[in-house]
Amino acid sequence: MAHSLSREAFQQELHGQRTDLFTLRSAGGLQVAVSNYGARLVQVAVPDGQGGLADVALGYDSLQGYLDGQLSMGALIGRWAGRLRGGRLTLPDGAQRQLPTNSGLHHHHGGPRGSRFQVFVVEDVQTDALVLGHTFRTEDDGVPGTVRLRLHLQVTADNALHMAWTAEALDAPTVLNLTGHAFFNLAGRGSTHGHRLQVPASRYVPLAADVCPTGVLAAVQGTPFDFREARCVGEAVAMPHEQLALAGGLDHYLVLDEQGPQHAPPASAITPPGLRLAALLSEPQSGRAMEVWSTAPGVQVYAGHGLKADPVRDRGRGAQQGGWLWQPGDGICLEPMAYPDAPNHAAFPVRWLAPGAVVQGAIVYRFHHP
């Protein structure tokens, strides 16, 4: 059975707001635990085919684990996912706005006060669904304009987790680029280098020496980034390639092909139109598989080389999940999102939202078991 989480371990007060843990259960057996601190996926437990559940997402067993641990673990990332070079945001008129930096010289994953560090408002709780709210403010991330976000999480009978959002720009032109940062391990533990990954993408975004995009696209043919056919993650990361050396491992944005492999999208009343298949991940030994669907034009593939065990902490389900210490490569993130650093590259598409504009987006994880 899946590790049991303590609700009390997540009931605290941060920034004057209450945090808690909410467990969603589907008719198909999927069980997802979510904290309103950063809208984090704390646990994703899927049926194991033998009457039990297998937890396939890395996470900590207390709120303190997230406060002390790896900053993006399981969180919804915004207002701008990925890096903005030098903390700069190029506005539509060509002017540049300086944002707070938190990754060397760069503004990364929403900056030091992005959504991963915020307590979301709990708007509605049901057996299979949760609605969270958050307001992005200029005083938090430096990005012009206020955006009101409503995030709807729901598990469905086909063992899918839907994360769908509606966002409204309120008072000034602004941008929004959200993603989910869950680390998945379909074996439940150990290295994910034996997982097989398929991404329908013929192009990727090369990085410059500062690990921000060069602003051009490159073909994946003959590179570690070619996942058009399913291949082992370990095979890809073992290839000699200057881009892997520069980034420290596989942490690159793949641009989804317009006509990638498709099959019937998972259905949910909360999910907006425009879903496309972003990735297929499978683990041969367990037989488990996960589909990732999204409304984004591409997906950041991060093979978890930055994961590390913290010998100071021993919180059971966190750095010592199930009695084993996380090692580099023990989890993989598949992060659907807009082009990285897009406002600073004329060749990359970016959508500026006028006041009053309402946008929708979604990420769907659908699981299969033997």
C-alpha cells in the first residue's frame, strides 16, 4: 500500500495563511495528495494491479520537508516557469523590466516569491476534486500586472489527474507561463534511467553557457534529445554531448510537433480544449506507464541530476522515502510550458495578456498499470 501521510504534518500557518493536505480519490483507485502550499503534488498513488497502491511521485512527509528541501518539489510553477536571462523581461514595446533574481543572475521559476512559495486559497474541496486560488502580484515577482488564478485539480475514473487553470489579467499587460514540477518514478524507488520516454518533438532549444536559451531551435536527430521513438532515459543521458555537459545533464525544452502521435484525450469537464500528447513515460519492470497531456507548445525534460539526499533530515517519505536516500536521477520531471525565456527572444512565441483577458490551460497525467 502507499505510504500514509499525516494531515497534521501539513497543518501550519505560513505568511498568515493556513496550510493543509487534501487527498483526492478516484473511482479507478488513483489517490493524489495535494498541499495548498505551492499547490504541490505530495503523493500520487496508483493501483499496483495487486489490490494495493504504489506511490510514483517523490515528496516529503511534512510541510517542513518542503520548506527545508528541494524548492520546486511537486509545485505549480509561476508566474514564469524556467529562467529569464539576467532577470530581464522584455516588454512588447522593447523596453526591459528588471525582475528579482534567484538563480545566479537569472529570474528562475517565478523568482524568490513565485507561486511555489505561496499559500494558495482553498476555494472548494470534494472527494475527487480541489479548487485552489492564487493572485500573482507585481510586488511578489516584479512582473507587471495582476493575475487572478483559479486552479482545479480532479482525479477521474480512468486514473488521470487533471490540473486545469483559468487566469484573468486584471490591471496591466502581463505574461503567464505555468507548469507542474512533480518528480515521477514509476518504479516507486531507485533510478529512473531505466524508464522509457517518448516525446513527439523534432526540435529542441539549445542552451548558451549561462544555461539560458540561445534563441534558436535545433534538430533532435542524432542527439540525446531525440525521443521521437521511445528510448531509455539512461541511454540518452549517457551520450557524449556538449549540451548535456553544459547543463549538467538532461534539462532541455523540446518543441512538440504539430502532428505528434495522438489517441483519444482523457475526458473531464474541467479541462479546456486543445490538449495534445506531450510525453509517454513507462517503466518496464513494473509495467506502469504515464501519459502527459497539455495545452503547452513544448515540454521541459529534466532527468533529475540535481536530486540529492540530505543526511540531516530523516522524514520517512522525503529524502528517505520508503527507507532509501534519493540519488541523482531517481526522479524525472516532464514540465509542459511555454518556450523558455520567450519574452527575451523575438523568434519565440509569447502571448501578452491585456487587462480583462482570460486564458485557460491544463496538464493531465494519466496512469496505466499492469
